[in-house]
Amino acid sequence: MRRSISNKITPEAAKSALQIKTLSIPNGPRRLSAVAVCIIVAVLALLVTKWSFGHATAINASNIEVAELGAALAPSDPQAHLEYAYLLGKTFLPADQDRSLVEFEKAAALAPANYQTWLALGRAREQSGDAAGSEAALRKALELAPNYSRVQWALGNLLVRQGRYGDGFGYLRNAAASDPVFTNPAAASAWQILGGDTAKIRNLLGDSPRTNAALSVLLSADKRYADALDVWRAIPDAEKKGLKEPGQALYSKLLDAGLYRSAIEVGGTAGLFSDNAPATGAVSNGGFESAITPNDPNPFTWAITEGSYPRIGLNDAQKKSGSYSLLMNFGTGDKGSRPVIQKMGVETGATYDLRFYYRSELRTDAKVVCRITSAVDANPIATVPVTSSGDWTEAGTTFAVPAGTEGIELKLSVEGCPANGCSIAGNIWFDDFSLTKR
């Protein structure tokens, strides 16, 4: 048989449970002590609340008045004074600059073991013209954080600005060794001061791969391309793959200068090419078996000039070999023309054979040509005329690369055709471009 448990509460039990018990505070000294403790706790709670509110107000402030209120509510909080000081410094008003320095001084006094407050104070003192005071503050920051690159960088810059290059660049070198973000500005600073003397710069900043990579970029910006390449080539190949940013900068400078062979070399050693890496002395995608895409990031492939006429693209109906050829379709005739161009790296002074095939059904009084020009000065090197032909026709030329030229541009275009009206219609196909060094 199941037994039931009763949860009924008797009136007497309910009355007992609702009785309110009072805390009896005895008279005399014990009572006074209890009251004093309560007052102290209340005051401390008020102070903590005030400090917390002041701290939060200061560090989240977006204007000076709010930050000032926060610092006043939390006068012993170094962070509140720092934030207030930073906002004052942004106005560039003389009175605010003076107040900002005072706040930085307060922050450092309140947090003497925090390197960040001394670092901020050092910068503020230098801005106020107190170089000696700035150095003292930055050396205190260095004492507290001897291995921090930001501190090394700040002290090094201060000493360099005072003309104390030996000690100053020593700290800049240490900062750059710890953090790559400081390598380029350290090299740029040394470059400006030492007039681009790479030997002296290396003597001050060291001969690390990152420093040499930064120097190669500076040399290329100064159009000292041969020196830039010498410095880049001196970097061990194993290190170059980790220097993509300066490698990209040097590559871009060489590309802009028309030094395509050197650009291909730097791009390859820096690991800038993922697929279909270009090769010196070769036509990229010469058989048009790979897609031709607009705005291709690889400059060493076929580039179709923007426009809508003629229609240009891969075609599988007519080809000399493989699966595709390049078709220029002029239709029944229209205005304008747009060339197809490829940049190539070549060896200066070398002789090359250019060969390709075409099939033309064009009706035009204009000339279709394959022209080779120097990438350095755009001077013509060789021209191959393209005439009407009923079947695939081989064409080509032999040319010598001029001295000082290591980049050429191959351009398929229509010449002698006015922009406002061109008598040209029909189709022309190209295929199997090749470049061979003799």
C-alpha cells in the first residue's frame, strides 16, 4: 500500500516562520565601533565607485571636457591622466600642450614602474623642447623594458635627431632586429642622413637580410637599379622567400622601369609567382591554350586593351595546333581598334628569333602588324607585317636586343586606321608564338 506524505503547514508554524528577528546592537563602545565600521565601509564603497566611474569616463572619452572630468574623479589613476593628456595633445594649441605635459608627468609619477607612462612622457617632453628630459624619461622606459622594440625605437630616434648617430642607430638596429615593422623606416632614416651611402648604412644598421632588402628598395627608388640588384642578390636565396613585401616593392620598381628580365628574377626568388611563372626569353601562353582574363595580375602574359571593338578572345573553330587560337573579330566594320600586348624579359645584346602563325580573312586598307618595341624607351626594334591569307601562314623575324634593354613588348595591332572611322572587317586568327635565343 502506498503511503502519502502530507505537506500541510499548521497556523502555528506559519506564524513562527513569519516572525521578524531584529539585530540588537548593544549600547556603549561596541555600538560606536559598529557604527564606525559601517561608515568606513560606506566611504570606501563611495571612493571605489567614484574611482571606477572616473577611470571609465576618462578612457572612453572622445573630448577633452569628459576626459578632464574623469581625471578629476580618479586623481590617482595614471591611465585617466594619460588619456586626458593624449586628447589635450591632439589640439596643438600651446596652452593645451602645456597642460598635456603636466598630465603626462602626473601619469609617470603615479605609475613609476610602468614603461608606457615613461615612454609617453619622453615623447611629450621632446615635443615641448626638453631634449634632456625626454632622454631621461626614455632611458627610464628602457630600464623598465630593455627588450621592447618600441622603446628602443623611440630612444634611437631621439638620439639620431640630436646627431648622435652611433648610439642612435644602434638602438634603431636593435628595434629593427626585434620587429620587422621598423626595418624600412630605419633604413630610410639612415639613407636620408647618409646620402644613400650603402656601405655606411650597413655599418650602422648591420647586414641582415631584412636590412639589405630594404636598401635594395631604396636604391631602386633612386633609380640605382644595378646597385639594387647587387644588394638583393647578396641575400641568401633561402631568406628571400620570407621577404615578399620588399621583394614586391623592388619587383614593381623594376617593372615600371622596363627592366623585365630583372623583375622576373626578383619575382621568382621572392616567391611572387604562384602558377605559370614567366621565364626570360619566352612567350607566355604562346599557343593560347590557357585562358586570357581581363586585369590579369601577371603582367608577363597576353593583355587585351580595354574596349569593345574588335571582339577578341580564344577560338576553337580555327587553330594551327592545340585546342585554341586567338581571334580578332572585326565583324562588318566599326570604329576604333585595340591591340593585344605581351611583356617579355630578354637578355641585353642577345639575338632572338620570333615565330608565329596567322590566318587572315580581313578586308581592309589598314595594316595589321606584329611590332616589337623596347620597354625602356618604346623605340621600335622589329616589325612583322600581317597580310591576307587563305590558310595558316608562318611569319616571324630575327632581331637583336639593343644595349641597355632587357625588356621588350610584343604588340598585335592595326595601324593606319583613323580612330573616327576604320575601313576594316572580317576575322584574323593568331597561334603558336615562340621566341628562341640564337
